[in-house]
Amino acid sequence: MFPLIEISGNARERGQQHGREAKARIARSIATYARLFAYCGIDWQGAQRLGAGYRDLIGDLDHALLAEIEGIAAGSGRNVDEILALNARTEILPPSYPGNPHPEQARIAAANVKSGVPDWGECTSVAVKPAQSTTGTTLLAQNWDWLGAQRAALVLLRVRDAGGMSCLTLTEAGMLAKIGFNRRGFGVCLNILRSSDDGSHPGVPVHVLLRALLARDSVADAVAFASTLSFGASSNVLCADASGDSAALEFSPRGLEVVRGAGAALCHTNHFLAPAAAKHQASLAPSLSTFPRLERITALTSAHSGKFSPADLQRMLRDESDGYLSICRRPDPSLAPEVCIETVASVVMDLGKRVMHIAPDVPSKVEFTPVALGEAVPA
């Protein structure tokens, strides 16, 4: 299982605790993204300059989140611009990723190593309403598909702030949040999207947005909050709350589109579903398999008879019916490491019980382990 790090107190204290406890994994995150940015033609110094450009945007959104990022840097002994680059990694990646490598990739990677940057040795989500679940609670689930090397940098953060808000999030070391839920039973999953407008102007980084959303009360509150923001890159936040409300928040530099589901389950992968946003969809590499994965998870949920249990969702997230392009993604050895996407972890959240069931690897290879927002898993 991934390390569970408890962070509490004021914003800077929380960041310092995160930085100290996850120091080695933050170094792993930096190694992963330095290599990934090099693949795209961006050296690590350049990535830091780009990351620094988001400092004021983050501070304007929530000064406490910027203070927490600064605390992470202090606690881990890293430059704050490195931690900003990690939290803005989606915005820094060009919309063409994962396409062909940049012609200067090898030179940039070698220069990164020479400057002291270490080298190496996105997703299917589902929301189920309480009336359709065997637990009588909202279920929110995701396979997190990303670079396999980054699995070694993942951490669980159990966050308690000075105001009494708490949340549990599975994220990459050095980043504020990703998949998770809060004490009010509001939860989020993330699907990376790509628009032809990505990078046209700066906006709130998605991983900072996710942490800000984990302070919201409900889906309605999240929609109202996100509607006021400007975004520099595209992503989808599939969110749900304990009352049973759910929505896909598809955002891009053009704004926010909200997608609702009509069936028992709301499913999403890595392309826009809102017609207005889909007109500006960037071309996607076939290796992302976003269209067949959405078709498959929709077929599995639609064909399911009766109510959904957490075990049913775990079974669906283990589906390997399409080989390397399946919902459950094993690494394709024919692909370069920088574009070899696999399921790094799988999560099924029970938002009523405030419990996250986690498979810390390709889910067909491992069991799911429950982790609660509180100290003990509810019966």
C-alpha cells in the first residue's frame, strides 16, 4: 500500500509535514516529470519557469494553498518552483502529448541529468447513486492510468486543516491532491482531457483545483465554484456527493461544461462528452484508448442487473477484454516509457461511509484495501 501521511495545522505546517514525510517520493515525482517534459522538448529549468508563472494564480485562488506548496518545498528541501511545476504538470504538458518525441529529447534529458536532476531507473471513472448501490450510499470509482514509473511516487494524504475541514486524497508526492473525498462526503476523480486551446492562456492548475474542490460541500457547490474560474488546460473532474448528486465537470480554456448522466451510472474516460467542448477536442493517440474504454465501461454498467456493490465496481475496473487498451491497463512493452500508460492504482470510494478502497497496482494483480477518512474503517 502507498504511504499514508497525516498532515494538519496551518497551511505552511501541513506543507512542511508533507514535504518531510514524502521527500524521497517527491524526488521520484521530479525525476518522472523532468523526463516526461524532456520528451516534449521542455528542460527542467524551463518547466520550473513555467511553473513559477502559476504562483500568483494559485495565490489569488487560495493563499493557503500557495502557502502549503511553499511548505512542501521547505519540508522536502526543493525549490518552490519545482513544486509549482509538479502541481501545474497538466498545464505544462503540450496538448500534443502523448505524441512523437521532441527532436531534442535526448539532448534535453542528458542536460537535465548533468544539472543534477535524477532520472528514472489517465483514466476510467464511474459514479453510482445511492438508490443504485447495495450499500445505499454514493459510490465513486476510478482506474488511474498514468506512467508506471510514477507509481513509486504516490502517497495518501489525510489532511486536517486548522478550520476543521478534513479530506483523504490519493495523489503524487509534492502535489496538493488528486482522487479523494472530504468529511462532508463530497468526492472527486480526474480524467485528463486535451483541447486545441490548451496553453492559450494561463489558468488555475487542475491539481490545485482538485484540492480547492475538496473544500466544497456538494456537487452543486463545486459547480458554482468552478464556474467562476479560468483554466489553462483541459481536464474532467467526475464528482459526486453523499446525497447522490453527480456530475462531470469538463473544463478547458474556453470554460466549464457540466455533463449529467441519465442511467444508473455516470461514466467518463479521456475525451469531451459535452458537444460544445468536443468541437475543440485535440487529436488523441490511439494508445489512450479513450473511446473503446468508455464504450466498454458503459456496456458493463448498463448490462449490470440489480444494484452495484463496491465489489461489482472493482470487477469492472479489472476488465482486460481489450488487451493493452483495456479499462484495466497493463503496460505495453512496445511503447516508449514516456508514453507507456498503465493503471498505476484503482480506487472505489464509498462516500457515505467515507472509505476509499485502493488497489495499489494494476488492479487485476492485487487486492483492494480499505482506508478511512477517520482512524478506523466503518463496519
